[in-house]
Amino acid sequence: MRKPQRPWAASRIVLAIGLALAVTVVALSVQQLLKQRDLAIASQQKSNELLARVLEAHVTTTFDTVGLSLATVANDLAPVLATTPDGRSTLLTTMLVSLPQLRSIAVLDLRGRVLASSDPADHGRTVDVDSLGPLPAEGQDSIGRFVHGRGLAAVSVV
């Protein structure tokens, strides 16, 4: 006697094979997407590292240039301090032309009075020197803390 055929058995095999193929396609697609994501992240990290190095080099160069220029101003200004404030301010304005990184330059005494400035609006101001942070040791440069504002008016004593 012959065994009766089971039509549903063949359809279950086809269904199982189809599901296995679908799961395989989805798994391969997810794997490819994750690989592409990792490559994109690695590429962006390399780009960010390059930009950080360029920014660091630019900032270092800018600070070094400004530091040397301000040292030059200090040396050139020493003999001019006896002259009129206009003469001192003219020297600062002339120096500022070669320093596009700076908005203005001012010379203050230890009490915060503006002795000379490249910005005419700063003449006669008195600045709260303590708000600028600690003074550097003589012969040294330092970067003060961040001060909100666009000039000496932001730290002027009213």
C-alpha cells in the first residue's frame, strides 16, 4: 500500500526556506548598514581630529603673534609714555593695523585708568582691573579669564 501524499508538508518546507532566506537578507542588510555607519563615524572622527589640529595650530600661532606684538608694543611704548595720550594712542592704532586678531589695544595703569587706547571711546575710562583676573608675573604672558563684552566698556567702573 502506498502512503498518501501530504501536500501541506511541501508547502511548509517552502515556507521555512522562504523565511530563512528573508531572515538572512534582513541580517545581511543590518550588518551592511552597521558597517556603513561605523565607516561614516570613523570618517567623521578623522575629519574632526584634523579640524581640531588645524584650529589648535591657528590659535597657537595667533596667541604667539599677539604675545610677540604686545611685547614689541610694550618695548616701543616705554619711551613714548612721557608723550601725550594722543601720541601713545597713535602708536597703538598703528600697531593694531598689523594685528587683525585684535579689536583694540589699550594701556592701563595698575589702578585701571586707560593711559592710551587705539579706540577713542576708551580714553578716560577707568577699568575694574580685578575683573580681568590676576596679573601675570613681570616678563610673562598670560591669558586672562573670559570677560563678556566687546571692549573696555564692559569692565569699566561706573
